[in-house]
Amino acid sequence: MRVLSDQKQRLQINEFNAQAADCIQLVLQEEKLFASRIENAAMEIDLSGSNVVLLSGPSGSGKTTTSLKLAKALTARGREAKVISLDDFFKNYEDYPLTCDGKKDLESVYAVDIDLVNSKLYDLVTSGRAVTPQYDFIMQKRKPEYKEIILKEDGIAVIEGIHALNPLLSESINRDEAFRIYAGLCVEYYEGEERIISTRDIRITRRMIRDFYFRGFSIERTLELWDNLVEGEKKWIRVFKTQADHIINTSINYEVSVFKELIDGIYADDTQGGEYRGLLEEIKKRFVRIVPMAEEITPDNSMLREFLGGLIL
């Protein structure tokens, strides 16, 4: 197992704004760079000979679309890949563990049916096929219908979810039978030595935009859950980053320009934020020095479309 760098990259805001003056060129450059990261990961997986990829990352990291793009790249290399979401392996809501204050712990690995994940992972490795559950997130319980995953010879299962790198979920197979990937943002925005926009700021902004514009959730609801998400990441996700064989940087630098106008639009609605209105204002202020871009400049196949809607792969 390789030790991979966790070093954040610093991007000066004045330099970024200069690049953003030619917005079309910047978008093309960043999308091409992200595509190369996907191709590099696909090449490493192919060379490893693994038939299973375990892909994890924190909330807002873009792991769902990253896994879909990775599966497409692997298939183009002649190794048909299928994506399996660990979200389908959540227990029914009434069976979730509780936090110390008696609330349902949505971030705990024990909210996942660990035994079932191990069983299906073993099936995939040994036979190339598995019958997997489907989850109804509106009803917060497992659907009665199941789906069958059948891998072609030399095919690959890309299993994605926040807990994918947790060893509890892969006890049924040998360590070298799966290739492990961590998806996370690496670019932060500075003015001199002062950090203005952190990777966490970008992830919470991604979540707010997706929840508000495309899922019908209030900003107050998103911000209310955020602290628990962050604590869950520390306990259940980041601690296993060192298990990764490969890290994919899911920062796309021009996103802050696209997000600026969308965040301004949310803040302009003074009914949004509730008791978290101050936090919403603080996030808005972090983007004030960024040159804005229209959301329409984002390509339909961009990973950012996971948060902006309209994804076409």
C-alpha cells in the first residue's frame, strides 16, 4: 500500500480571477484536467488486475459522479464496469444506531448492513454476480425489489459510498482483491497567507446548492445537519484515507465562480437560513472576491453537474 500525499494546493484569488477572465478557456482546461485524473485512476485499476473498486470520500466530494465516470473509463478500456452504491445497503430507519443524545446516527457505519455488504462483496469476487438490495430514501427503508449485478469476465464492480474504505465492510475478501480510492477536494483559495475559501467551504456550498435548487430542501435543514456530517467524517471516513491505493482530486477550480451567483441568489431570499442565517452570510462573504460565471458554462458531463443538476454522461 502506498502512502499518498494529503497536501492541500493553494490558489491565489487574484491569480484565479485573472485566469477566469477567459472563462471558456478555464472551463475547458479544468474539465480536461479532471478527465485526465479519471483516466489515470482507470489505468491504475486496470494494471492492478482487481475486479472490485472501493471508492470513498466525504459528503460533497463528488464521489457518485466520479464513480460513474470511472466506470465509463474502465469500460472504454475493455473492462466493463458497473457501479454499486452502498446507500442501498442502509438499514431501515428504525434500526439505525443512536448518538449519545438519543438521535438517529445517520453517519455511523453501523447504519449500514455490514454483514450483507460482506456477503455480496464475497459473491462478486468469487462468482462475478450478486443480488443486491435497493433503498427507498423517501420511506427510509429497504424496497422489496432487488437487483442482480452480473459482471462479465474481467469486469469490475465500482462500489461507492462514504464507508467504502472502512475495513468492516470488506472483511470477506483479501486485502489485495480490491483497489481502494479516496475522492476528495485538494484546492483552497488564498489572499497572500490568509485562507479565504477552504475545501470544507466548497463542499458545504456544493451541498447547499444541490439541496436547495434540485432537492427542495431548505438551507436551514442543510446547515443544521452539517456539523454532524463533519463529526461523522472525522470518525468514520477520513481515518481510513490512508487505506487508499489512489487519491482522486475532485476540485474543479472554476466552480467557485459558478457558485458565487447561486449563493448570492440563495442569500437574497431572506427567508432562507433560519437560525443559521449568520452562517449562510459568512459562507456568502467568502466568495465575495471571486469573479462570477454563469451556471450555463458548466458542461453537461461535468462532475459539477452532480450538484448543479442536468448531468449527462
